[in-house]
Amino acid sequence: QVQLVESGGGLVQPGGSLRLSCAASERIFSRYVMGWHRQAPGKERELVATITSIGSTNYADSLKGRFTISRDNAKNTVYLQMNSLKPEDTAVYYCNIRWVLTGVEVWGQGTLVTVSS
């Protein structure tokens, strides 16, 4: 089974940037949707952005313009570029993949992003 490993989280000041990475343990085949989600303390997990196997992207309305999802197929990796970070972006960020035909879903362990001065 594919495993996902997130990295790139850390402490950043308000207005700063971070790039998160989500590396898959093997090449991914078939139609899929990969995404980033986040869960802030005391809140439910929410969608941040998704990218499909054909490269279509989707973003949470509140994050459009600040966050960008992309992928490098050669490295089996999906990225989340986060700019103009705000304290309210503080959360654990999770990567996941869902195969369209089977509905099977795999999640990473999460990486903590803290936005604070």
C-alpha cells in the first residue's frame, strides 16, 4: 500500500512562507485525487487544496491566492506552497490520496505549521 510522508512544517512568522511536501512511497497509477487538509486546535479537519491525476486543482475559497498546490510526478511528490501566512493558518497539515475508481484513501501522518511572532 502506498504510504505518504509529509515534511516542511515548522515555525514561521506572520507574512512568511513555507512549502510543504508530500512524498508517496511509490509511483501512483490510475485516476486519483491528492490533497492537503488541515486541522487547527479544537477545530475539525478542513480541505485546503486538491490536485487530480490529470492536473486539475481546487482550493478552499478562503485560501485562493495565498496557497498553491503542485506536483512532481518524477518524484512522486505533491507540494503546498503557502504564502502570506497568518496566525490562523496554524494547524497540522495532512496529505491524502483517494483513488477515484475504488474510493480507497490513504493519509499521511501530518506536519505541524505554526505561524507566530
